[in-house]
Amino acid sequence: MREFALEAASFSHVLHQQPCLKLLFSRSIPEALTNTHPEWVEINPRPEGLKAEVAGASLRLSGGWQSDTPCAISVRRGLVSLDGLALQAGTSNLLTIPPVPPRIYFPAFRAEQFAGGNRQFPV
């Protein structure tokens, strides 16, 4: 029987969305954790507008974190999975919120540009 444990903790940050912390557990977690996560997950510094979402074995927390800021995340011992197993040991992680990855945008073009031989993009 596989024990209940935190398997991974990571941040992601994409364009036009708030940074997101994903906590992946070895077993499914209860939906009620969307409301009770402050009892089990300690985040320092705590962001403004923190929202929680549970999907199977993962807890996704999104909020107003600032890029390139170190963040301490602790999951307390005793958290119970959907099948009744308790987290035997608490865990602590120090993660840094990543910036939005660099990107480049190209102007839109239409099929008429190809037909007319105009395949140059203004820079």
C-alpha cells in the first residue's frame, strides 16, 4: 500500500494569469481542502486574493505573488487523503516564483498577402 505523501511542489506563471502553486500528493485529496487549505498549508509570504482548486491528487493555489520572490511553503502533518490515510510527516519547501517566460509576437497576416507576394513582416 502506497503511503500518503507530498510528491512535488512547483510554481508556474503564464501570461495574463496569476502565478500558481501546484502541490501534488500521492493520493487523492478531499474537495473540502479548497476551503480548509489554510489549516494544512502555510505560505509565507501569503499572496493577496489566494484561490484554491482541488483536482484529484493536486491542490492548485493561485494568487497575487510577485515574480522572483522566494516563498516558503509548509504542509502540516495529519492532512487526510480521500481514502483516510494521514500525512505522516510535514514538509517544507522554499520556492521562487518564476517570471512570465519571454515571448515574441509576430504581426498577423492574411492569405491575400501570400497571393500578392508580400511576405515581409514590418519590424
